[in-house]
Amino acid sequence: MAIPNSTAFNSIIRFRSPGEEKRIVSELTTSLNEGDSYFVISKRWYTSWQKYIAPIGGGAPRPGPIDNSDIIDDTTSDGDPQLRRYLVEDEDYVLVPHQVWKTLLEWYNVGPPIPMTLIYLFLSDARNVHNVTDIRLAKEASIWELYVKVCANTGVSLEKARIWDYFNRRKVKLLDPLSNESLEESGLLMDQDILLEVDEVGLAGLVNLGNTCYMNSTLQCLAHTPSILQYFLRDYTHQGELTKAFGELLKELWSSRKKAVAPSFFKTKLDKAAPQFSGHYQHDSHELLISLLARLHEVSDVCQQTYTYDSFTSLSLPLPSTRTWSISLLSCLENFLAEEPLGPNNMWFCPECKEKRKANKKLDLWKLPEILVLHLKRFRTSKYFVKKIDTFVNFPINDLDLSKYVKNKNDDQSYLYELYAVSNHYIGPGGVRHYTAYAKVATLTLF
């Protein structure tokens, strides 16, 4: 039966109510079956129709004729309409069964019709090949759309995903997300296997060279600091042997795909630049961090009478004396910044009267660095022993707000910090001391 034009159509067919249209389409919609024909509708038009039939918050006007113009490639000269590249199902368009398309076309007219045939692919994840899920897409969909759908289903970022044609469960061809080919043109057929590999660079460990866990813990934290990576993984010319060795180590950690890297060359250069860390003995990771940062960039101090402005990247926070089993990180910071009297052996020298005077000392934060290191001073020393304070320190992972502690606020600067790495020291059975590191793997655009 020929479909009348929109003018004649509106004159002989009454409009159905939104509830009627919703009921009819719902009854026509069945589960999507392999090999069935489906039609593409612009998500923009389909959303306006959904608002029209919505039972709650409805009242939207009835949409005009079906309009697929925003998803059609108008540069092609073929008679059949072609979809634009890099469209994504449920973001740019929706697929409806043939019968639903036919009904909507009778109600709203125009189009044009864009038929597609669905296929199912079986996705294996290289991280667990026994975990197989199905992916439903139109055979006309692009390889890019396959990447988007697989990554959305698995939670893997597009930058780290590699998808293979896995015919007969053998890697046949790596699928290029930027190719112009459709699934059908790429040789992907109904019920065919595909394989997801995840690029897990940056997850390499560091081999202990004797008792160098203190060094490895520090290096892992630095290796996952985005601004440091952005600098050292580019083709910059690094000055100094230690700086060059540090850059080479980061490149190996982030590009070799090894399970573990031995930092032998870096250790040789560290021994030469900072002899206090030479050999393969245990040292303090925070002392190494400060020493290493000082050699990676120079810091200057400015003194003016009774005010001293010290540039810093690290704050060493003593744990306050408490009978409770836990304290907050902010309470440690407030204790660090609290005013305290100077002792008789540490009196203030007055520049006016040229004598030592009793005075109080008060620390303030004038401004904060982009990357802030907070060091918890867990060791209490006396003449006869060294004791570690095991009090639990509670700290937020997200949105550590330090704005109220900054004296010279800048409206353009944020004072919210996100935790991305922890260097952890613990004492095991028999008094064995060891360092580990926890770090959030950075997602970077490096080139």
C-alpha cells in the first residue's frame, strides 16, 4: 500500500493519544533476534517522541515527521542513505524492529528508511578468556562503534583497548578503530568470536636490589604522578645524569609491558649523585623523595626579618598525642600549624635589641603546590629506643579541602586534592621493615 503524503495523511487519519502510541509500540517490540531486520531512527527525533508519550512529566508536543537528516552522510552519491561515520547506538541513533518502524512511519511519515541487520559477536577478555559475553550490533556498524560498545560493557578506556578478529579462537587480525570498514566489511560474521586485550602499561613492578624497597616505593609514587609523566615521557632533553636515568626508567616502566623492571642503572646514578643512599641498605623513603626532588629541580628560599618563606612540596606532620585509636589527617595538619613557644635552647634572636628573646612560633601556609606530599612522622625517638606510632590516620581519597589553611588565597586556584599514591612503611615479623606503594594508574595523552 502506498503511503500518502503528509498533508493527505493528516486529513484522513486521526492522531492517537500518547498512551495509545506507547501501548501499540510496546506490544510490537519483542526481543531482538539474530538476523532480523531493524531500522535506524535518529536519537534526537526518537527522544522527542519518548517525551511525547511519557506518562510522568509528559505534555511535550507531538513531534513532527521522522527526521534522520542529522545521522545521514550527505556527501555520498549512492541512492541508499548512508550513516555518518563514528555514530554510536543509543547516543546518536536507536534501532527499532521492522514492525515498529513500519508503524511509526504510518503515523509520522518521511524518514528516510535505513534498514540494518543485527549480528551477535562473542567477546572474550584476554584477562580471563573463560569470561565470554555477547555483543549485539548491526552488521553495518563501524569498527569504531564496536570499540565504543565493548569498552562501555567492560569498563575499559578506549585508549587501552585492542580488539582482535578471533576466528576459531585464534588472533587473526587486529581491528583498527579508525578504519572506514563496517563489521561486515571487516569479515565479522554472525556468532563470530572477538578478543579484547587491555594495554596495561604502567603496572610493572620494580625489582628490589638488596634492601632498596624504600627507593622502589618512592619511584612508583613518582611514576604515577601525571605531571611528572607528561614531562619525562616526551622527547625532552634532560639535564644531568640522574635526571636522564630517571626519565629512562619511567619510559621503561610505561612502555616495555614487562611484569617487573630492575632499576639498576638508575641506582648507579643515584649512588653517584647522593652518596648517602649508596649501597643496597635500607633507608627512609621520605628522605629519598626530598633528595630526589631537589635534584630534579632547584628550590630557593627567601628570608625577611621575622618572616621566612620556604618553598615546599612536602609537609612532615607529627602525630598528636592521643589516647584514641584513630585520628584524622586534618588534625595532624592543625597540630603542625598550631602556635607553640620556643624553648630556652631555641630562643628567637631579635634583630632590633640584638638579644635572644622568648617568643612563640607559628607556621602558616602562604600558598600550596600543585602536587602536595604529606609525610606522617610515625617514629618517636628517645635516648634508648625508637618507637613506631601505629595510630590509625583517617584521610579522604577525594576532595581533601585545604582552603581554610591558606593565608594568601587565589580565587583562580583550587585547594582540593585527590589522593593518587601512598608510600607505606610497615614492620613485619621479627622486626623486618619493608616499604610498599599503592598508586592509581594514570590515564594520559602523552603524544
